[in-house]
Amino acid sequence: MSICQGLCEFGTLVAALIIVIDPLGLVPILIGLNSSVGPRAARRIIFQVAAGATVLLVFFTITGTWVLKLFGITPDDMRIAGGLLLLIISLKLVVGGRFGPEDEEADHAATVVPLISPMTAGPGAITAAVVFAAVHGVWITAAAAVVAMIISLGLFLSSRWVYRLIGNTTTDLISRVMGVFVATIAISYIRIGIINVVKHVR
């Protein structure tokens, strides 16, 4: 394989992973975090989310197929569980207009974990990473995952400037509207997961 072909393959993997990670879909939630916990705490959460999602993607890229088989976990199991978590997040967004702890000193674990997975490194991203590793190779896929998350981190950090531009009122409105979209994603995850499980049972 020539250098040009290798770079094209790598670029394709990075682009595909960015699409399934969908960092733009997380930006409205991160905007809401600025309102909830303040810019400094939100920035810390963003770095924790990016680091955690990167570790998770690289981990499943390297060991994905073996780990899933070891614990008997299927992609549909991940879709259903991830969909339920997303549904909880969407309800908090629609009802409260924000997702995250109310004061800056609160324990952010409950916020960070679901933002890492399923919101960033969700079933689609993890499944894609496992498939890409099988087709293109483990190490090129792991490198592509790291680059994709670096690009996603840049988009996540832009949420702070968007927040400064539009302020609290518009942030609250966007968060509530995006909560509805997050709910539809959650339902689709659960629906597809249940349909696939029922098909396998038959």
C-alpha cells in the first residue's frame, strides 16, 4: 500500500468515526452545562468526557470483539441500555432545561459518565470502531479514533464561545428543544435494539 493510499484510508476512517460520534449533537448539551455549572467546571467536564471517550474507543478498538464475547454483550444490548440512559438525559433537558449538577462543587460523575457513553462513545461509535479494526487493522483504527476525538474536543470547546454569544435565555431554549431530539434518538436506539433481539429470539 502506498503512502497516498494509506493516508486516504486513514482519512476515511477519521471521517467515518466523526460521523458516528456526532460531536455537534453534543454541543447543545455542553452549552447547557455552561449555564448549570459555569464555564470553568464545564471546561473540566469537556476534557474528562473527551479523555474518557477516547480511552473507551481505543479500548474497544483493541479488545472489542473479545470483550463483548467474553461478557456475552451484543451491540443490541448496548443500544437498549444506551437508549435508556439517553431517554433519562432528554427528560432532564426538556423538564429542567439543563443536564448536570446545580452547583459547581457537586460531584460531576453522574454528568460525565453518560456524556462519555452513550452520548459520545455510544453503541454506534463502539461498533464502528470494532468493525473498522477487523477490516482495516487495529492500530490504524485506534489512531483514527484518537484523531477523531481530538477534532471532537475542538468542537466541544467551542460550546463555551457559543454560550457567551447567545446567553442564558437562548441556551435554555436550545437545551429544551434539543432534549426532544435526544429523546427521539433514545427511542430509536431502544426500538432497533428490541427489534433485533426479538428477531434473534425467533
